[in-house]
Amino acid sequence: MTDPRTPTPLDIEAAAARIRGHVRRTPVIRIEAGELAPCPVILKLESLQHAGSFKPRGAFNTLLQQDPLPRRVIAASGGNHGIAVAHAARSLRLEAEIFVPLISSPVKVERLRRLGASVRQTGRDYAEALAAMRERQAETGALDIHAYDAPATVAGQGTLAMELEEQAGDMQAVLFAVGGGGLIGGALAWMGTRVPVIGVEPHTSSALNAALEAGEPVDVEVSGVAADSLGARRIGRIAFDLASDRLCRSLLVADGTITRARRWLFDELRIVTEPGGATALAALLEGGVDIDIDPSRPLAVVVCGGNGSVDELTAS
């Protein structure tokens, strides 16, 4: 049964109107057939969004529904959601306290501090940082902005799919990296079965793939190069229900291919990403998407996060 909290297309349209002026309409690049796939590929460069990922969409949608605005916000994050919440809080002149695990990239932790957030680094992964955040939230009463399994978050992330469809037109499928499921959940809520939505996960952090195989959300071990952004132990319920209902597929890719996808984006397009941001593209480098390709229609790939560094990238 679908979660009653599942956003509708009307919720996503309302989110788009609400956050307009607070987020960027990020560009797309079209790559002709042959270089990555036997059909054109459209890259949606959400790595160029404010705060370096798609996450401000959900953060602003959550905050701008509050009346009155809270004085304080709190969140747990592998890094990108926290950066987005800190960015939104600074924009709206609120205080932000962010909990991140020890595996979070130093680049992301430093960016949180530059945005003026109070940073608490604790726990070995996102789940442990989340538990610590919940204890603190109970003490302070700050507004908790969930990273992926909340209706306002999912609806906000769904505005990316709405925007991409306006930009790209008739796509034969769209590939999204998957962590906790906020982005792919929003895409499925917007696109329904109109456009096939394909999830891409590392072998080492595969919460959606494991849930689809088990028939329900289950805990997975989390490790690998993209663990700070895609390292959810369990897929969100909203995303799982949508993925099950709409027969979403999940492809698994190797860490080495994710690293190769990062290098391809930098070498060919001079785009700096983090590992999670390049994960969807890694599916094309690892052998395709397991669908009958129409050479005349584009595949779309979302480059979802850019909170890496050039030094880190060129050293990989």
C-alpha cells in the first residue's frame, strides 16, 4: 500500500512555485550518440545547484511551508543535505545545527562551517548521526528537516524531474543515483510511468536494490567511495513504495566505475563532481541500462552532486 504521505504531481507543482527564486534552474548538456551510449545522452547538471547538489529544493520547500518560520533548524546528513539546510537557513536568517558522520568528506564539513552552521560530527555513518541528531532535537525543539523520507523533502526534490522534463522533452529513460531515496522518490512521484526511472547504486551502498529484492525496506551495510552521499542503511518508505508500485529498476555499479565516471566528467566536460554525483553516469560506463535502446531518443542522466574538490578528483 502506498504511503499516504506520498507527494502528488500537484504537490510538486506547488513546491516548484514555492521555491522559485530560491533555487537555480540548472542546465542540461546534450551528448550525441556513440560517446556514452548508442543514443543521445542528456546530462542534467544539478551539481551546479546552490550548495552543490539537488538538496536545496527539499530544504527550501520544507522551510517555506512553515508559518511562522522557526528560529532554529536541525538535520542529520552525510554532507549534502546538511549543506543545503545550512544554505537555506542562512538565506532565511535562521540558525542551523547539522549532524554528520565521521565518514563525511572534509570538503563538505568545511563548507558547512563556512555557511555558519553549528557542526556536530559523530557516528560511523548517517544512521548513527541521525540517532544523535534526534536526541539533540528533543532537547532543543528545533525544526527537524529530514534528508529524504518526508513529504516536503520528496516533493521539493521532485521539482528537478519536473524541470528536466521541460528541458529535455521526450526521454526514453532517466537515471538517478540513489541513497535514501528522496530524489528518485520525487522523480517517480512526478513522472509516474510516463518516463522509465532507473536507480543506480554502488554495490557497497545499495538500500533500494536490497529492498526491491526483499519486498520491503531492509538494512544494508554501507561503505565505498560514495558512502557519504549515498550511504543510507535503509531506503525511505516513500521512495520504496513508489519504486515498488511503478516497477522502478535499480542497477548496481562498482566503485572503480564511479571513479572513472568522475574522471570522464572532468576530462571531457571540466565538470567537478563528487562520487555520488557521478554514480548515475557510471551505469553507462559499466555496460548500459538493460533496456531496448531507441537510437533516436535521448537517455537522461542526473549529475546530482558537485561537493568534491579538483585536488581529490585528479588524485583518484
